[in-house]
Amino acid sequence: MANVLSQEEVDSLLGGIGEGKVETETGAPEIEGFIKSYDFSKKNLPVHLRLPALGMINERFINLVNESLSTSVGSVIDVSVAEIDSVKFGDFCRSLPVPASLNILKMEPLRGFALLVFEGWLVFAFVDAVFGGKCARHVKLEGKSFTAIEGKIISRIVNIVLGDLQKAWSDIHELKMTCMRSEIDPQFAGIAKPNDMIIATKFNVNVGNFTGGMTVCLPYVMIEPIRKKLCDNYKGEKLEIDQTWRRHIESKIQELAVNLRCTLGTLKITGRELLEMKTDDVFLMNQKIDDPVLVSVGNTAKFRGFLGSTNNKKAVKISERITTE
């Protein structure tokens, strides 16, 4: 009987339930392995997977930046995409090593800011490559900041990367990219709120015998105005192909021979008059001698002009272009 509640305890328990102080079960416990229905029509894909044009932009960027960085640094640079992820900005910042080169970017006309991140090890690898080093991990990063010389080299690398990023984006959307400032601590690079979603594209950058990370961060609210353009997988190629095809057609049209015909006038006659027509007959047209005549290309009237002669040949002087609505 020890487990039997007294009337006073029952009343107290019921009162707690009524006041919401006592939690109650709201449903049956979930059975392990139980099959749940799933709606495949829901658009619950990660943000970056719904923007396939980003992949095309990254490919173009890699082709450009490999050559640009190799020329600038004086060493063979190999850039490749490591991963593209949709994460909260706060989570991304917590994952960054310190120090890192955090470059706040403006991408006009888009509103807000983006972020270009170089891992600390990668910065020192670039510096080593510029000065002819072997790009080995011989620098202790903890508590270290970048010197003035290292800062200048970073600035040069950032400008090269931004120039190539801008070119890679040009077929999708014209952007003017500018580095506003640089930081080494993530807490001073707040381009978004901690819970805001960003698209983080991480690139592996191979410098000599070292591979480090470079990341481009785009807040989703920043690229939302051009989301439709980014949803098109082949828009850039289509625009390029369309322009090439257009120029080809235009050049071929300009080489075509066309029939140009001048109409002196028209006249309606009967079948009898046609059968009785003979040499030296004169017919009066509906056109006066000083009226302009129609000049047609094919069956379409394109100009008006006046009859005359030049170099002992009949001629027509164009006086007006006929425009069609």
C-alpha cells in the first residue's frame, strides 16, 4: 500500500496539472525503427545546393586564380574546391583558427558584407614563397599577429583574389569587389549575426609542399536579390553562346544578296484590255511624275525616293526610310 497516494496528494497532483506545473505525456512514445512519412516536395536542401551557378563561378575562379597567384608569388599555386557548406555565421567563426587573415569585402551593388579568410599557416606559406622559402610549418601561430611586411603581402594576395572573383562573377552578375579592412580575430569580423546563414566555400591552396585553406563567406541575405540568377545552372554559358551565335548570324546576314525593286506605279486593267494590249499603247499609272516612288526589299517596302538618272543609267534617290510598327 506504500505506492497508494493519499487523497491530499491526489488533490495536489491534479491541481499542479491544471496550473501547468506538472508535465504530462502529450503522445505515445516514439518506437525505434518506426517508419515516418516524408514529403519529397519540401525544399529542404541546403542553401548552396539550390544555387548551382555557384559551382560554375567557382570553376571559373579557380582557372583564373591559379595563373594569377602563380605569376605573382613566383611559385606554382594549385587551388581547388574543398567543400561548400551552409552554416550559421557564429558556428563558422568558432571553427576558425587564430590568427587568420579575415578580410571584410564589399560587393557592390549587393548590400552587406562578405568575408575572405586565409588560414594563418597559408599566409606564412605565401610569405615564404615570395621570399624563396620552402613553405614549411616552422612558425608558431599561437598569440602571433602579422607584421607590416606580411600585411602588405596579404593585401597584394587579397587584391589578386578579388580581381579574379569579380571576373568569375561577371557572367552571372556584374559586381565591384573591394576590401574594406582586414582583421585577425573573428570577433572583429562580424559581417552577419551569429544565427544568420552563410554559404562558406573553402578552397585548398597548395603552395609548394604546403596546403592551406582559403574561404569565401557569403551571407545568404546578401545574395538573396540575385538568387534567381544563381539558380540557373547554365545561364552564363547560355549568354556567352547566345552572343556568339548572334554575332555569327549578323555577319552572315550582312553578306547576303537581296533584291532591291523600285515600283513606278500600279494600274488595274480588265482582262479584255490585257488581251488587246499591243506595242505603243499608253497606260496612265496611279503615280504622278513628281511623286516619290516605293523602293522594296523582296516584297516589303523599305524606302521612298525620286526617279532620276546618273552615268547614263536610270536611278532612284532615297528620300525616306519606311518604318513599320
